[in-house]
Amino acid sequence: MIKIKINKTKHPKMKPKDEDDIVFGSIFTDHMFIMDYIEGKGWINPRIEEYKDFKISPAALVFHYGQSMFEGMKAYKTEDGRVVLFRPMKNIERANKSNQRLCIPEIPEEDFLEAVKELVKIDEDWIPTKKGSSLYIRPFVIATEPSLNVVPSKEFKFMIILSPVGAYYKEGLNPVKIWIEDEYVRAVRGGIGEAKTGGNYAASMLSQEKAHEAGYSQVLWLDGIEHKYIEEVGAMNIFFKIKGKIITPMLNGSILRGVTRDSVIEVCKDMGLVVEERKISVEELYEAAKDGSLEEVFGSGTAAVISPVGTLKFGSDVFSINNGNIGEVSQKVYDTITGIQKGVVEDKHNWLVEIS
Ligand code: COI
């Protein structure tokens, strides 16, 4: 187990007064975790110190060739005052899968969890308590070796920062508008689509900007080979309710293995719903939207939680889903997952890990 050196700030910051006004990811807590990697020495020097800027070489490999990984998880304060994490080991496993794909050294799972717990404990007063809010945890690794050679870095930094957050979308739980992107793609099979790494998100920004200009929140990506099968939305996995069944694209190497996605599948099964993880073509979706059998659409993600989709645009055709209202399943899944996180719904799968 790592021994974390703790050096607390002498200048704690003001905490946000109104949790409803927080723009996602715009405010950071007092402390951060840092651990260095040096080839031959491994992960060394774990420490928690004041959240502040740090020095890095302009030649650091991360700036040039993008060797980096990030994760997103959350800490919650339950109604009875406990501080909990939601399925942290799933994120930690996924982080190491991303690391493997990107030639980043793996981080021992227990050390990763210990770092998250210690940091959250120190900044526990920053956890917002209002419904729908939480403390977003952003662990990440960057390649820090100064080199312009396209080879894996011999030096890295693993850091964790924390940010109190409310809803990811300005719409909150109101349905968002999404368009199906048929020009650009986010990822291809055999590429890095499954890894949580900055490049996938950089690749998504141009389409997202186009979508924003047209009044849409995000884009729905199609597969990179045939442009035929549904993959995921910018910051979320996607679910459809068609003729009573819940359908989500199966994991194929280019779709993110969402922790919330996995939780939604379990919760839907607990509700007695049939869940199909399979390929779903854009034609099948279009037909279902046209004949009225597409009953609900919602996205899932750590940041977004559950985000109902009220409008879906296919080329020049625009469909309203469930008359633009949140569907029954979307609402129930949202209530169940956020209820477990707040400790008011039974945690029958033992998803919560208590910190204090
Ligand atoms: C998350 O849901 O935690 C994510 O990482 C999505 C993010 C890009 C905001």
C-alpha cells in the first residue's frame, strides 16, 4: 500500500455558495494528488498538496503525441451523512485498460483507490449536498518526458483533481436534442475508441460545434467503417426503448465501457425489463422513430448520469421522442441510480464504497 505524503494548504478557498449555479468542471477544490513514474523506479512519491499550477517541459510527450489517460468518477454525501464512491473499482479497472492501450504503465489498483479515498477525505467539505450534485473526481495520467521522438514516455505523472458539480447539461434532467452525425466519425475498430483518452474527445469537438450552432446539445456517433451502426454520444453511452425492450449498442472495442452504462443495464434487468446489447443500425432506429415504436431514448455517463433525449435528428428528418418529455424508464433508472448514490434506495449490488 502506498504511503501518501500530505501537505495541506494554508489558504483554503471559498466554496461555491449556490450549488445550482456551478458550471460543470469549472471549480476545483483545495487539494490534488500527484504521483510520478520514472522508468526503472516505478510509481513513486505519492503526495497530496495544494491544488495549483505546476511546471512541465514544453517538450513533454503529452503535448505532442497525446499520450494520456483520464477517468471520471464521483463522490456523494448520503442523506445520513456518509461519504461514498460509486463502483470505483470499475473505473480503476477501465483506467488500467486505457493505460495498457496507450503504453502507459499500469497503476496498482489498491494504490489508485487509496489515493482517491485520501484526497476525497481531505476535501470532503467540498462535496455538494443538493439533489443531483456531487464531487466529480478526475484522475488522469500524462506523459511528461521531454522528447519529440514518437516512443512511449519514460516518465509520467498520475494526478487526481476534484470538482464540485451539478448537472452536466444546462437542460438538467430535461430532454436534450441530439443529432446523428453522418459525416465525421469518433473512433474505428482497432483504434482507441474504447480507451478514455483526450484524443477521442478532441476528435468529437468539430461535430459538436456544428451541432451546437444548430441548437443541438451533442452528436450521436455512427461506426467508423460502414457509418451504419449506432455507437455512442459525445459524453454518454446511449439507450433506446423500442416496443418495450431496452436496446444499447454492444461493446465492440470502439465504444466506451461506461460504468453508468453497466449500472443502467443491471437496474433495467432488476426492473424486469428485457435488455439487449447488440448492433443497432441507424435504419432500424429511423424506422422505429417513424412508426412510433421508439418510445424512449436516454444517455448514461458519470458526468451526465441519465440524460433523456427529446429530439433526434436524422439528416433532414427531426423526430420528437415521447413528445419531448422524459420517459418512464429514463425517470425510474435516474431515480434508482441517484437514490443508491444518495443512500435512499437499497444498494443491493453493493455498488457503494464508503470513505467515512
Ligand atoms: C464522464 O462522464 O465522467 C466523462 O468522462 C465524460 C466527460 C468527457 C465529461
